[in-house]
Amino acid sequence: MAKQAGKGVAEFRPYVTRSIPVGANIVCADNSG
């Protein structure tokens, strides 16, 4: 399970980054306050 989870995260993170890099940055800024 650990290997599958790690692989899934590795593939999921770059996908999200490419999908909405600007959105992610805005969310981080909002959380930082």
C-alpha cells in the first residue's frame, strides 16, 4: 500500500500543479493571511 500511495501522490501532485498553478498560489496566499 505504501508504494501505491507514494506513486499516486507523485503522479497527482504534478497534475494539480499543471491544472491550476495560479489557483494554488492564490490559495496559499489566502491561507498565509
